[in-house]
Amino acid sequence: MSGPIVVINPNSNQAVTDGLDRALAPFRLDGGPEIKCVTLAEGPFGVESQVHSDQVVLPLVNLLGQHPDASAFVIACYSDPGIDACRSVSPVPVFGIQESGVLTALSRADRIGIVAISGASEKRHRLYMRRMGISDRIAGERALNITVDESARGSGTFARLQEIGNRLIEDGAEALVLGCAGMALHRAPLEAELGIPVIDPTQAAVTAALGAVLAKRF
């Protein structure tokens, strides 16, 4: 039996972790690995700046060591904080949701749009996409300009997602990536509303983790 896929919320907001847990319910397969969502207690309430992203790196590395039975890890923050450090010490695969979400969207469309949590996030995301070598397939990135907590619990979040999604479609996006783990529960209704693929990056990363774990059985 495979150990759990451990999905780590690097911020300390339990509401975000609870939303991830609900969004990942369909991925808990009979006979498949457990999917365990955990919160990084040492993290900021929301990872909303480069400083926040950098400050969780060592706590994330330490948290990996607390789950020696894990079959894979998912870092559930869109800027993939600490992914290189975590991969350097983990004996099992480590997936980042930005990398996984973008790659999944690119398998569905030629040009994609990114829904950012805030304008402050855009440079961090842009640098990562340049590193991935896929900048020329990004139709645009637009920000909701809300907090991580509002993305998970805000009453006006869905209306704002619709507005930004339509603007990205006008920019030429043929698929969208939700650029924050807190948006997970909005994916399906937003896709139905906009009529194009909408990728929740945590679901994309867990799908990749499931594939890696299940492949080891054969």
C-alpha cells in the first residue's frame, strides 16, 4: 500500500486548507493513496509577497521530514515556494501547483491566462514562467486584487473571477489557471460560466502525483 500524498498549504489559514480538502474529494480513489491536506502553522496568514514566499522555505523543508511515509508531496501555493529546496531533500516526488497548473492548461489550449490573487504576485509568477520557457504562450495575467482569505471565503469573489476571466478571454486566453489555492472551489462553476477550460492548479498537481504513485505499482 502506498503512503499518502501530502498536500501542504504553506499559509496558516485553515479555511484555505479546508477548501483544498473539499476540492480534492473526487481524487480520493478506492484502492488509491490517501490524500492528506495539512497546514504549515509557521506560515503567514496568506502568501502574498516575495518575502512571504521566501520565509516559508525552511519550514516547508522541515515539514517534509515529519511525513516519512509520504509517497508524494504537493506544495499548494501558486508561486511554488521552496520547491527546489524541497526536491533536494525529498526521497519522493514534490509537485508545485504553479508548474503543474500551467503545464496542464498548456495541454488544453495554445494560449492561456492566469488569474492572480493580487498585482504584487504577477512579477513572481512571470519570473517563474520565464524559467519554464513558456512566456510566449501566456495571453495575459490579471489580478483579482483581493487577499488569500477573501479568495477562499469572500462573498464577492466569484463575481470578480467572472469579470477577470472574461477580460483574459478578450486578451486571447483559451484556458485559464486559477493562481491561488484558495480559489479551488470556484473552478467548476467558473468553467461552466466562461465556457473554456479552467484549471485548478492543486487538482492538477494532485493528478500528477497520483500518476507518479500509481505508476510505481506496475
